[in-house]
Amino acid sequence: MSTLYFYPGACSLVPHIVSRELGLAVAVKAAPRPDDTGRAEYLDKVSPLGKVPALVLDDGQVITQNLAIVEYMAALGEAAGNAGVVYPKLGTLEHAQALRWLSFANSDLHPAFGPLFRPQRFSSDESAYPMIKGLASEQVLDLFAHVNGEYNERSWIANDQYSAADVYIYVTYRWAKMMGLDLAPYAGLAKMVAALQARPAVITALAEQGVPAI
Ligand SMILES: N[C@@H](CCC(=O)N[C@@H](CS)C(=O)NCC(=O)O)C(=O)O
């Protein structure tokens, strides 16, 4: 059985939910934090940058990066007769649209949180942190306004079909809520989050990570 490493509530929640949607035999394990036992081994054998997600296959091979793991899991699901559960079939226009939004979440939305979570990486001057966090919050909210417009039009962002893209957007919404951003203006997005959190696979993954619904 392969093992997916996660930090509770981090972006690794995306492939975790995907694996549960697809019914894949994937074990999940909390990755060791910098001061934890097993950290050196994690860096050496699994994820040299100490990041999650990382999927360790039965034969010891490792896949990192959300998009690669999701794509791999979707292919396993497709082979097991679960095509279209989290990702339209590879090679279709619908697949490209889902990948477009998944990629938006991974490479636009996700990195926008960097300065909000860790302003110290952007300036050594502590007095600049509130400004850095304020600018990052504005950027995150601009991106949420963009997706909210889409969710006002339909339930799911790509072809109105539930996909891993909605899952990734949901995970970033959790972070925004945790950071106290004002999400009240984004009704379409909030509606998607509520629908997504009612899915059995999402309930299972949250329980396995020990994190609450929001
Ligand atoms: N591009 C990577 C991003 C991975 C990433 O940034 N993971 C974060 C959690 S969301 C991480 O492990 N950060 C290290 C840390 O928190 O110490 C991917 O898509 O997998």
C-alpha cells in the first residue's frame, strides 16, 4: 500500500481527499516537523525540501508535487473504473479545463499565501510585516473574487463538474479563514465549500488528519 505524507490542513489535504474520493488503498501519515524524530530520514528518503505532499509507492519510489500526485491518482482511479470522479478523462477538453483551474489553485492562489504565512521570508525588517501581510491579503482576496464570480454562475468550477480543482480551492479557503480574512463577500465560494464539506470523502479525510470542517 502506498503512503501519503501530510501536514494537517496543508495542501496535502488535496491528494488526501482525492484518494478517498477514488477509494484508493493509500495510507496517510503525518510528516515529521523540523524538531521531530524521523525528520532526517524524511528529508533523506522522501522529501529533500521537507515539504508535503509526498506519495511513497509500494516499491519505494516517491512522487512529490500536488499536480503530479493528483494526476497519478486519477489515472489509478480511471484504471479501476472510477473515471471522472475527481478529474475528467485524460485527453478531453473537460480534462484541460479542470487542469486549468487546478493549476490556477496550485500556482496562483497557493503561493499568494506565502507572504501572509511567513512575512519574515520577504523582509528582515519586522516593522514591514503588517504591510506585507496586508498586501498579501489583498492579493488573496482578489483571486477569491475571481473564482467567486465563477461559483456564482455554477456549483463546481470546471464544466460544473466536481473536480480536484474545487478541492484545492477549498483548501486555500480554509487557510484564508484561519488567517481571519473577511470572506463574507464571497457567497458563491462559500456555497461550494459547504457542498464540498458534505461529501463523505471530505469528511473522512478531515477526520483522518484530525482537522475540523470550517
Ligand atoms: N508546489 C508544491 C508545494 C508544496 C508546499 O508548498 N507544501 C507546503 C505545505 S502547503 C509545505 O510542505 N511547506 C513546508 C512547511 O510548511 O514547512 C506542491 O504542489 O506540492
